[in-house]
Amino acid sequence: VVFYFLLIRPQQKKARQQQEFLNSLKKGQEVITNGGIIGRITGLTDNVVTMEIADGIRVKVNRSSIMMSAAEAKKQANAPAQRNPSGG
């Protein structure tokens, strides 16, 4: 039971949040892929996202490869680093 609450439940929650994020993607949103490519969404289908990564340069990526919105990445980058209480 302890194993479930410490390991499995947090992973399920994170997976659910990621799926909700992927379902909420919209045209015009700036996102980052798992590979680190930053672009603005120009088209969406059930499984494919078309992103403009530079003027006139569009790429198609699998929807599941979108990691986060660029705004969220900026928030995380600006957040102060949390110190590990165990000294590490």
C-alpha cells in the first residue's frame, strides 16, 4: 500500500495531467517538444501537430512528443532551485 502511494499514484497523476495538456493544445500556442524544439502550433489533428519553428518553416510532430508550453518552461526556468534537504 505504501508503495502505491509513494510511487504509482504520483506517476498516474502526472500522466493524467500530461494527457489533459495534450488534449488542450490550440493553434497559436507556443510549445516545446521532448527533443527541445520550440515552435508555434499552426495545425492540429488527432495525432499530429504542425508547428512553425521559424518564418515559413513548418514541421509535423506526433502530438505525444509535445512536452510543455513555452510559458510553463519559462515559469520553471525562473523558479528558484529547490534545495535537497538531505544535503545533496
